[in-house]
Amino acid sequence: MIRREASVELLKLAAQFKAVAVIGPRQSGKTTLVRHTFGHKPYVSMENPDTRQFAIEDPRGFLHQFPNGAILDEAQRVPHLFSYLQQILDEHNESGLFIITGSNNFLLQENISQSLAGRIAYLNLLPFSLNELADTGNWGLNELLFKGAYPPIYDQAVETNNWYNNYIRTYIERDVRQLKNIKDLYTFERFIKLCAGRIGQLLNMSNLAIETGVDHKTISSWIGILESSFIIYRLQPHHRNFNKRIVKMPKLYFYDTGLASALLGIQNEQQMDINPYRGSLFENFVITELIKTSFNKAKQSNIYFWRDNTGHEIDAVIEHANELLPIEIKSGKTITSDYFKGLFFWNKLSKQNGGAIVYGGNSFQKRSNGISIFPWNRIGELVKRIY
């Protein structure tokens, strides 16, 4: 098993709270992590029809089987179980009693917020981080952009495109129907592909509705479905305006570049260098790595972007300890003067110095102007400086 960075925080949370919810996309390694970390606890999967039926028909009897707690996998399949779980947690003083996993954020949080508020901690688990993948081999950038970071890609003998095609089909046919009974699955799948073509762009739902052929309200609902199941996320603009009118629309990204590449029809890593979406995928890759760092520390994402109404933009702004770190993301392998323009503008406007650039090359540089340049495979060093 590849050691997950989130395991440290998971143990800390289990020592402080009566229950811990580990949530994230399907196949991100939630079950493996919790079973490895809490091997002494009984494991129950709510995907099993018989188990699920027992929990639905007799929730008290079901939970009575586990006087010392258990791992409840895919617990969002039995949402009313949380109401009965509340009483059990209130009657026990033991921490880390139940470990709950779920691949749907909305359903899980909706029920937890009603029943388990103050009794449970959250940990978001995304697919492998770059640091975690470093233990599995020496991967090239194009290969990682194409393959993504889902664990089964690396620990099973499965062809990448075949795995993602089946993942997309399973997600649409199973999770989407569970979340919302969408009848026109073909249109919904087309909608997901259109989202992949908008990586790193401002999310204009009106334009997306026109291209998809549905109304604005439907697009808003579908965006929520993709977010709640950890397919996409909206990167919010930073609120600091520096006396400038700033853009208030979020930008659209995917939680995994491999899934996005599959939706864009990329067949292999050799196509990546000439693909028009490579720059967007690289930007997506870097920002998601930064988000994984926050999640693995059991923190909310503190990453934003900044853009004014004249087009000046910073790809990522990290807010930490009342400080702002601007980061520019460039997919090219050669450092040029253009890489610095956004940071120079930001520093002049914000009356601060420094910043960072993450690019597709291999050399680290620290310039006299306080700007550090990190190669893509040393994002971890940038993260350490932040935290």
C-alpha cells in the first residue's frame, strides 16, 4: 500500500472526535485508507444489497452489532442511519468510534449536519498527490497529465483509457441516477465533456446552457451534481480588489487531469505536447496539487485566483496566516520574461514583494526580486514554504 499523506491527520481526528467522515471521489482510496488505518474495526459496506437492506429496515439492530464501533463504507447509501448513529455517539465517551466514508459530499454532509454536528470531523481524500506518486515510479509530466492520479491506474494492470471510460460510464449510470434522476444521460455526458473543454476558464453557465441545449437552471443543478461527487470544483476569486474592479465569477477545474483528458478524447501521453488543452491541464494539475495539500491536512481549501476587469490575472493566490502568496503557472519548459509580468503587476498593486512561479521545466531558481521558480516536480517544496 502507498502511504497516504492524509493518514497522519486521520489518526489525529479519530483521537479527538467520536466519528470521522472520510469523503472524496469514487476510487480515490478511501476504503483502503480507513481499513489499513483502523484494521481492528469491523468493516461494513453499504454497497452490499443485503447489508443495506438490513440497515434500512432495522437501523437500531444494525448498529447494535457494533458496540465498539465500525467502519461504515459508502454510508450515504443509507442516509437515515445518521439519526440513529447520533444517539449511540452521545451514549459513548470513546473517540474514533465510527469511521464513515462516502463518495457523495452533498448527501453525506446534509445528513451529518442534521444529526452529527459537533460529533464528527471531516477529511477529504482526493486521488494520489505528486508526493505519493513519487513512491510508485519516476513519472514524466505528460504521463501524469494523461494518466491522472486515481489509485487503480497504478496498482491494477488496466489500460488508462479503458479504466476512465468505464469510470465515466459507471459514474453516469450509477451516481447520477442516485443523486438526481436525470433521464437524458446522453445530454448529461455531453455536458461533462463541454466542462472539460472549459478547464481554467471563467464559468459562464449561460453559454454552457446554450451549447448543451438545456436551460440555465438545469446547468446550475448539474454543476452542483458534479461538485458534490468530486468531479469538478469551482475555484473562487479572491476578494481583495486593491482599488480595482475584480472578476467575481469562479473558474472551472477538474479534481483529476486523467479524467479530464479522457473526456477531451486524448488517447495517449504522446498527444499531450501538441494538444491545445495541455496548458489548461497543466494549470489544473498544479492547482489541484495545492488543494490536495490542504485536504490532506484536514483543512478547507485556501486557494483562490485573482483577476481584474482589464485582464490582469494571478493563477493562484494562497491565503495563509493572514498572508497572500501569488503563484503563476506556466506549462512551458523555458523560463521567459513573460512569466514574471503578472507577479510584477500584482506586487506593485499590493505593495508587497515575492511570489512563486510553477512551470513545466526542471530547474529551480530564486531571483533577487524575491520570486522563486519551482519546476513542476518540486511543488512539494513550494507547499512546505507555505505551511
